[in-house]
Amino acid sequence: MKAMNKFFFGLGMLVVVAAFLALWISLPWQGVVIIAVGLALWMVFTRRGRQTWSVTRVGLSTLRQRIGSSSVVVIGIAGVVGVLVAMLAMSDGFSATLQSAGNDRTAIVLRGGSQAELNSVMDRDSANVVMQAPGVRKDAQGRPTASGEIVVVANLPMKGDPNSDANVPIRGVSDAVWGLRDQVRITQGRKFKPGLRELIVGEGARKQFEGLDVGKELRLAGQTWTVVGVFASGDVLESELWGDTQSVASAYRRGSSVQSITVLLDSPQAFDTFKAALVSDPRIKVDVTTTKEYFGKQSEGLTKVLRIVGIVVGAIMAVGAVFGALNTMFAAIAARSREIATLRAIGFRGIPVVVSVMLETMLLALIGGAIGAGIVWAIFNGYTASTLGANFSQVVFQFKVSPALLWTGLKWALAIGFIGGLFPAVRAARVPVTTALREL
């Protein structure tokens, strides 16, 4: 019978943990505030609550004597939160960098079946069909606001490590690009001149790679190019070098072909008309998307991988942190068994004991979570890194440690504290008073 009771008790505890995690994952911060306020009111205005505060206060007063074991919980949880938030900040930063380059006012056209610009090629006649399609905005001279573009990849040394080359995208753009991408602004130097071997470089690329300051010369495709300007856009375009389409095509022997055509639409509602006209045209076979959708798809794969890796690594570390919390709190309960037995003997029920142990553990978890999240925010928020993107070239992006990610880290910390404190708390409340007194 005892074995059966223990089995059902253990099963019930697992159900409680599973229910808590399911609720906790979906709980917004407002819900946590409501729970905290409700708990505070319960501890102030009810007898059981005041008993809980008394037991909690006594437990907290002994933390100095248990600083070594308590620090295990704090440091372990800080490590979990730090790793988790850093990985998610990397994922969010990469995704935001790509997605911010697109919008619903512009559309990009690739050869049918192409996954990225590097895999696409379109001849001049096909490009003209796209640019003349209905829905494309015309400028004051009646010319379509459209840019036929080429993307090639060059090897440049990373800053601080001249022997380590990385792939850098070079984009050939037409003069219409300034009307298409109004977020791009020159921050140093000037724009390139059509027909010349001149480049402007993104702020991100300039920070990551050697030899991209204004006035520097680069040897690309057997020819000398001059950096004449630096531009900022706040998105993935800052990872690129820009030059005139015809100059890039000539240097890399691409003839009159382009790889993509980006157009400015009359309005976001004109996209359906524009797409329908191209898809139904028998002269061409193309894929048509808004730039918002295109760049969103480009970020999906790596973003998912980074999030999965972060959650898996965080979960593995969280298991270790839970065991650390269990060991610490079981040891604390054993050291305080006479005190707890005495409290129960004079009328303190099990609920104040359980809640006080849980509060102590979750307080330690909250401290650890705050430390881990604070360290990641101080070190990684705005930190610039680069990784390989869809065009097999480096994408420069910044880690984005947002308040939402910090809150996610704290929720993980509190969840670890809940699980790590639940079992010791229940054990403390279930041990018979006479047994606890005899153990000392």
C-alpha cells in the first residue's frame, strides 16, 4: 500500500509540474504581476499568509550561513538564462536585419524556381517585360522605377584576421535604386558614378572587413575598384558593396543579363495586378514576391535553427540547474528540520511551510535570472556579428536583446525555481513532526 501511495503521489507531482509549465509558458507578464499582488495580499490579510511570511523571513535570514550552496542555484540559473537569451538575441537580430530590408511597396522578381538571387538569371528582354508590367510606378519622365540587379561574391579579409577571408556580396544596381530603397543614405563620401569602377560600401561591411574605407582601392575580378562612399540602411543591405550594374556585369562577364528586378509599385494593392500580369505572360517564367515576403523567407531557416539550438541547450542546462536547486533546498530543509518541526508543533500548517520554501527557491532563481539576463544585455545588446546568408555570403547583423527576451529568460529562471523548490517543500511539509524531532 505504501508503495502504491508513493507511486500515485509521484505521479501527482509530475502532473502538477506539467500543468504549471503549460500555464507558465503562455502566461504574459501582466498575469505574473497579478499573481504576485494576490500572493502579497494573501500574506498580509490572512492568518496562513502571515504564517507563511514568518517562516519565509526566518528562512531568508539563514541565507548568509548558506551562501555557498545558495550561490550554486544562483550561478546555475544565471548560466541557463545567459545562454538562452544570447542565442535568442542572435536569432532575433538576424531575423530583424533581413526582414527590415523589405516592405509591401516594393516587389522582387526572380527566375522561376530560384530560391535566392544568386541562383537566378534573367536576360535583358525578360527584364524589360517585368519593368513594363502594370502596377509599376513611373517617374516624372515616364520611366519605370525599377532596378535590374546583379549579385556576385568576392573574398575579403576579416578585420583583425587578415588571413581569414569571407564571402562579401557585391550588388550591381541601377540609378533607380535610390528611389526604390529610400532607407539607404550616404554617410561618408558620395554615390558611385555609372560606368566607372566605383563602389559604395555598407556600414556593416566596413566594420567587418579590411580595406573598405573611403578612398581605398580593391582588386576584384582582375580590376581595380575605388571605394567612394559609405551608406547606412539599418538592414541586411549594410552587409553589401554596391556598384553600377553595367560595371559589375562587365567585370564579371555577365553580359546584359541580370539576376533580379526590384520594382516600386503604385501601391501595396497593386502587387496582385503586377504578379498576375507576369505569371500569365507566356514570354517569361518568373517568381514574384514582395520584398517583405522575400527577405522574411531568407531569414526563416537560420532563425529556426538558432532558436532550436538555444532552447535545446537551455533545456539541457536547465535540467542541471534544477538538480542543483533540488540538492540545495533538500540540504536546507534537512538543516532546518528541527525549526520546521517546532513550527508545525505549535500550529503552523503545511501550506505556510510549502509556500515559504517555494518563495525562497524562486527568489534565488529570480536573482540568478536577473544576473544572467543583465550580463547578456550589457555584453551582447547591439553586438555586431556576421554569418553566412542565403546568397552564400556574409550577413552582418546585431544581437537584439529585447525586453521580451529578458522576460523570457526570467520566466525560465522562475520555472526552474518552481520545480527545484516544489519537491523539497512538499517533503518538508509531509515529514511527521515526531520523525523530524527524532532525527536531531
